[in-house]
Amino acid sequence: MYDKATNETINHYFKVHGIYTDRCLEPTEKCQQPAIRSHSIPCGTVLGQLSYEGHVVMAQMKLKVPPPNIIEFKYIGRNKATTFSGLCGQHDNDIFRSIDDRLPDLSDQTHLFLLAYRAVLREYYVVLQNAVRFQSTYRKRVELGLSPGTEPCKFGMFALSHLCNAYECYEYKRHIDLAYLAGDWSQLNHHVLLIKNQSPSIAVSSMFSLDEVDAPETPRVTLSVFPTESDVAVVFSAIPSDSPYVDTYLHRLLTSESYLQKYLLSKLILQSCDNFVIDPQYYDSMPQDRKDAICQFYVNTILETAEDHEDARLYLF
Ligand SMILES: [Zn+2]
């Protein structure tokens, strides 16, 4: 998959960085404070508007022994929803206060950058957790004699693929870190949509990659969705080198009329995003077969997308 030097670089990186998974991932990489559980979707504004009796609805893994595990959409406390341990309290506040205390201003390039930056930080935190977890499990297998450790096996390759993914995500994050430190907001391009007269039903803060796109490096895009006063704001962000691929990928969605646009956006969220909340009152108002269709599509597209799958029940608005 990678040449020897790249593998050694990745191994070195994990020796240096992978041990402490609760470290603050702030952009100067100097902070020694432990990370706190901070919200990737602002609690006071967005979650406050979407929650009902202190709860929102999220996709959750229901661990089962033996596997397979089950995904279900369930109520989760607003204070816990969408949190991740990627920043200390000071850095979370210093970096994101301007989009936490009030709703982001869609005409402010700093706010648009910060929306994407938070999705990048959260994604990096998630893939780092996974990489460390799978590598640790693989090492345990080697220790117990269940994997050879001296030659490739499927468990070792699985762990390695997650290490590589985390390393690539780290390189992407560093690009955004350095842009943030320089105040260079031009390092992200945005598409901003306003869904007019739309009552709030969901919020999203997620980053995903366009794995099917033929490009030298897999393009990535962040998506933020949040309710404004009477509309719903949708922001896609990408680095300049990924933008041509992202623009092509989003063309149909960006140019569709309202009803189709909401359908395409719902499908994209369900198949590509892992960090979104649904208003419980909106969710509870859906007929059961619609809830089932949404959950099934979410599960079916965890490992691969299903662009051709059409189902009129897959609406999140
Ligand atoms: Zn910090």
C-alpha cells in the first residue's frame, strides 16, 4: 500500500502522537492541558433550538455480543450530544467562541472557516481514536499468538489501513491548522445554501471523503447544517486543490430546486456524515416505515455509498 519510507514515517508519527488520545489537538501542538468533552455542534444555540426536553436524536451504536452490532436512532442528552475530547477548555473557547456564543454569520469568512475547522478537528479525533484502538487490538493479538506479527495478516492490514487514514487526516488537519494560525481564510472555499422558510429539523458538523472520485489525493469536504431564524443554513467547505472535484460532486445538489435539493442533501447526510442530530419532535412525527428506511439506508451506506438508491422516504427536512 505504501513504500517502506512512508510506513516508517507513519510509525514514527504514531510513536510521537498516538499514545495520548486525550491530548489537546490545538494548532500550535504545544498545549499540555488534557482535552475536555466539547461540543462539535454548539450546545447553547443550535442544540438548544433542536432539543426537546433536553434531548436530541442521534444514530448510536448498540454494542452486541456477539456482533454484528446494531445502529439505532435514539434520544441522547443535549449536554452529551456531538461531544468529542479533542481540545482543552481554553483552546475550545479561544478558537470557537465566536461561533458558539451566537449563530455563525454566513457572510463572515472567519465564521465559515471555523465551521469547517471544527468538523476537521472532530474527524481527526475520531480516526485517531479508531487507529489507536485497532492497532492496540492487533498488538494484543500478536502478543497472544493469534496474529503472526512477522508477516501480513488481515488484522494487521486492517490496523495499518486505519493508521494510514489517521496520518492522511493529520496532514489535512495540519494544512487547516497553519491556515488558522496565519488567519488565511482563503485556504478554504465554501458553498453556502439557505433553505428558505424551513423549520429546524437537523444539524450537522461532519467531514467526509469522496472515495469514488478519481483524483491524485482523495478529496475531502466538510458539511455544516444549522437552523437560522427562519431558514436552514448549509455550508460545504473544501481546500482549493480539492475544490474542482467537490464542485463537480455537489453540482446537482447545488443547482436543484428546493424539494429535490432537500432530498439530495438528506441522502448525502445519511450516507456520508456520522455526526448529525435530529429534532426529537420532528423524528417522532415520522411514520415508523420512514424511520426504518432512514435507519436502514444509514446502515447500508456505512461502508459504501449508494448514489443510485432512490427512496422518497429519505427526507430529513
Ligand atoms: Zn489546549
